[in-house]
Amino acid sequence: MEENKIQAVFIDRDGTIGGTDEILYPGSFELFTYTDEALNRLKKEGIKLFGFTNQPGISRGEATEESFRNEMIDFGFDAVYICPHQHTEGCNCRKPNPGMLFKAAEENKLDLTRCIVIGDRWSDIVAGYNAGCMKVLVLTGAGNEAVNKYKHKWSNTEVDYIARDFEDAVNYIVNFVSDIEEDRAIR
């Protein structure tokens, strides 16, 4: 495998690829109009796509983990990592904890420093930071709130890129990959 190649992108669900900053259960969740094309652009680059999402409604019996997983696989994700716990349960998988990222790395033999997290909440950014990933914040969903209201919770973390939306985030990643390949060709 190429030394500097991006291996995978971890993508949050609600507010990042569709919906709003509120949780919409499978069947009522709709992708943004540009999401399908953006996901396909990443796949064409040979980058694995992993969903990672907090879904506390599962532990309340409001939806099933299987329904969320099936929906996201249907969207084109290679695998999906879901935290079904409430924030009060103290698990290591609920973002901002990096448990889902560590599990994916172990299962897929990933170097997390060669992975990118895309999300709309400070908890996505902190999870990416805690796992050593690059971090892209989208301003859709809760993104504006993450920048304006919760940035102090990011502690010393910094976002690598603030994107207008998921399509802009993918453009950034594709350009980043192109820059790596161009740099490699010059050497």
C-alpha cells in the first residue's frame, strides 16, 4: 500500500450527509442532493467509506442498530460503526470517545493517521483528534453551532478544514489526495 495514501474516511450521518441536526430514523432520513455523487467520488479514489454515528434511540428501543446499518450500507458505505448508548452510559464508543474508530482500525487494518473524519459536531472532531485522524467539519447540521458555541470543548484540537457542506469536504479530500500523488510524482 502506498505510504501516504488516504485509507479511509469516517463519515457521520445526521447533519453531515443528510437530514438535520436532529436524529431522523431510517425510513425518514434523506441524503442531501449531492451526497451520492460525493460518496462515489471518494470510492473512485480507492478510499474506503465508513459510517460512524451515535444513535442513542437504539438503547431506548426507538430503532434498531440493524436498520441504521442497512440504510447506510444502501447509501454506499463499506461498513458502519454505531454507538447505541446514551451519553450517561459511559461507553468508549460514543463520540467524542474514539472507540468506533479504534474498532474499525482493528477490523480493517487501518492506520488512523491515514484516515479522515468528516462530521458536523464537536464530538466528531474530538473523536478524530483522539484517534489521530485528519478532521473536516461541515457547516451543515450542527456545524455552525460547533464552530460558534462549542469550539471551546475541542480543547487543543484543531480542524484541518471547515467545509461548507459534504460536497465541499469531498472536494477538499480529492484535492488533498491529488496533491499527495503530484508530490510523489515530482520525487
